Amino acid sequence: MKNDISLTKLSFINIKKHSFRSLGLITMTAILSLFLFGGSVLLLSLDKGLESMSTRLGADIMVVPIGYDKEAEGVLLRGEPSYFYFDKSVETKLAKVDGVDKVTSQFFLTSSNQDCCSVPVQFIGFDPNTDFVVQPWIRENYSGRITENSIIIGNDILHDESGSMKFFDKEYEIAAVLDETGTGFDTDVYADIVTVKSLFEAAKEKGFGFTDDIDFENSISSVLIKISDGYDIDTVVHNIRMNIDGVQIIKGQTMTAEIADNLNGFRIFLLVLLLLTSIFSIIVLILTFSLSVNERRREFGILRSIGATRGMVISVVIKEAVIIGISGGIIGVAFSSLILFPFNTYIGDSVKLPYLLPNSWVIIVVIILTLILSAVIPPIIASCFAVKISRSETYLTMRDND
């Protein structure tokens, strides 16, 4: 025990004595851990975002006015405000198509960035009597009844402590704030069709142009469809095209598949970047430890001459490497965390893909694994060279430096 304590102290003394060399080793280990931790969290966040989006879509098919498929995807995936309308009779026609089990309509409305509104947002109005998409996951946060002039807001929408928000100079009560999803749903406001009508009329009174020539009672923005059991989605899409003109059909699985393809491309890029950075960092660590150990032949020779065993010499080098590895690992994880967590929303917006941070326990596991790797890699590299030097005769080791 006494030897362990003295060898540990000696390791700290050596690190302090050779501060420039030690700082270089700590920096390379920090870079390695930064990319290991940051890359892992990014990949996990993208996977969870895709899973969240798939869960939230809730419909097999989405039908919108022809030519507005990209705008509809922008509303759902990226929270890009948009509005478009077609006749409400489309909903009735779709309900009669062979293979269609359930239909529900939605009405899109956008607020302004002027003083009349707290923030510019996308409104999604739903019919409580037919909705099978929005209400199931609203109930995860709010079990009450959504009353007139109350709204449900996405997790990313800024609001004060008043419990209400102003749109078109009218106050609306915030009934609940939804959990984060990592998709465009986080910047949307949800309300029943009665409340959306109130918003629409308030916007019309204020003279906003997007209300011109729109008959609210007979207009909808989209129809969501649940297909019947035993029917193939492509068959139902074919039936819709054969019976209804002037509509754009978006398959939920197609939207998810396209995002998954984009995600795979981004994942490959991250993995290649992570691999190249790791290889580069390890090569630099190997070269640095090699030079460091060779420069210290005389020091090791002196230790051997005063009675230190080969095991003690190796132990000193390994302890130094462990201290350097843990220090670098902690610094790398800390720097990575300062980028990932405060700028979480910005990162999600930048990658243009569903992005949702994993649960806290998953992040803790990633931190632990990163620190373990950071603490293990440098000692393994250092021990290889230390073992080689320790095998040299004491006299020859000291003479090499004369």
C-alpha cells in the first residue's frame, strides 16, 4: 500500500514536471472523448427523433390539396408555418372509399409576428368528434377536456407564466404543454375546431390577407386516414386516385422511409467522421507516448538502480496514463455537453431531421462508457512502450541517455 501511494504521488509529480507534454496528451484524449460522446449522443438523438415522429404521425395516409405535399411535410416535420385549403366535401368522399376505416380533417392557420400575437406559430385545428391522431398523445400530458378558447402548445413555444397567449388581440388559455418530440410538432399550437374558428374570425377582423376568399365552414387543410384491417396501403391509395381528383396523397410510411434514408446518410457521415477522428487521436497518442517513454530511459534506469522493480516502473507509466486519460475524458465530455445541450434546438433545426435527445439515464450510460474508454486507451498504449523499456538492462538504459 505504501508503495502504491508513493508511486501514485510520483505519477502526479511527473505529470506536473512535464506539464507541456502532459497537456498535449490530455488535449488529444479530450478531443477523442469529445467526438466519442458527441457523436454517440447525436446518433441516438436522431434515432429517437425518427421513432418519435413515427409514433406521432398516427395516420396511414394524409390527403392535402394538389401541389401542397411539401408544405404539409414542412408543417409536420420542421414546424414551417403554412396554410392551404380545399373543399370539406373531400372528407366525406374519402370516407366512402373502399379500404378507408377512419377519416378526420384538420384546419391549418398561421399567426403573425406583429404585436397582435405573442409569437408566430402554426395552428392545427382538429375535430374532437372524429380525431384519432392528435388527442391520443395530447392525453399523455392533459387528461381534461379541451374547451373553447383553450389551446395545447408544443414544447418549443415560448410562453410566460400568465397561462395564456395572445393571438390576433384575443387571449387564449394554455391548457397544456406537450412533451418534446424533436419534430415540427414542437412548434405547433393545437386547438379544437371551435377555437380555430374564433382565431380565424379574429384574424379576418384584423384584415389579414390569408383569410380572403376562404369559407371557414366549408374548408379544410388536410384529411388523415386510417385504413381498414386487411387492406394494403397501396391498394387504398389507388382507390382514392380512382375516385377523387385534385388531391395530393402522402403515405405515412413513405414519409418515414424518406427521413430514414436521409438519416442513414447523415449517420454514415457521423460514423466516418468519428472513426477518422478516433484513428487520428490514437495515432497521435501512440507517437507521443512513444517519444515520451523513450525520452525517459534515464529516469527509468535510475528507478531500477535504486531498487524499483520492472512492475513498479510500468506501474508509474500506467498511472500517469490513467490520470491523463480520465482528465482528458472529463474535459472532452464537458466541452461536448456545453455544445450539445444548450444548443439542442439549434442543432435539431440545422440538421433538418427529427432530433430528440435521449433520456437522462441513456446519456449517463454514454458518459460512463466514454470515460471508461478515455481511461483505458492511454494506459494500453503507454504500457506497451513501458514494458519494452523496462526489459532493458539498467546500465544500458541509463547509458542510452549519456
